[in-house]
Amino acid sequence: MTDLPHASPNPAKPSLEELQAFLLREFPQSRATVEALGPMTATLRLRVTDADLRPGGTVSGPSMMGVADAALYIAILGEIGIVPLAVTTNLTINFLRKPRANCDLLGKCRMIKIGRTQAVGEVSLYSDGDDQNPVAHVVGTYAIPR
């Protein structure tokens, strides 16, 4: 059984590969993959399948929110270390345009602030191949366990 950090974040910053392995191990239901990791940033990809589509030939809101939430989580863990009990406390999404159903969905996260007990970031969601026209904009807040 894995000991879950509860008191203080791990000062070692994990690699992209370590974060992808963590995501696969702890969230096997997630189909998002970590594409890029940088200072205060992360990009995740969702390979859109029929399970992600809703009537009208568009990607469903829950699939889009899932990618955004995962991108925030990975960007935070990329800065503070793997702290599994960091949790979403708020997530606001603005749907801007219809995503293409035949393209992967990319979530590009930029953290605004990471404090001792709270982190705030934003995610722009794009249909792959069109990074000039976001399909949604998300702002999220996470609680970081002390």
C-alpha cells in the first residue's frame, strides 16, 4: 500500500515520465496523456473516442472538464512533487466554440499561483491542429494538504 503524503509537499519535482506513470497507476480510468511539462505549465492530450462525443457531433462537457482538471493537477504536481491528496476545490469552464469530434483535445495549463495550501491555474482547451482558437477556457483552484 502506498503511503500518501499528507503533511508537506515533496520538494523534488517529478519528471514528465514520473507524472504519466502516476496518472496511469492512480487514475487508470483516465485516458489523458501528459504531452509536455514545464515551469508552472502542463499540456495534456485526450484521444477523443465515441465515448467522449455527445449528440451533435461534439466533445462532451464532462470530457473537456476532465482534461482541464487533469492538466491543472499535473501542472501542480510538477511544481510541488507528487501529492496525491491535492484536490479540486473549484472549476469554472467557459465553452467558447464547438470542438472537432475527429481531433484529439489538448489542455494547455498555466498556473497563476501556487501557494502553501492553495493553487490557482487556467487551462485553454484546443482541438488538435488549431491552437489559435480555444474551444474552452477553464479556471481552477486546488487545495494542497499541509
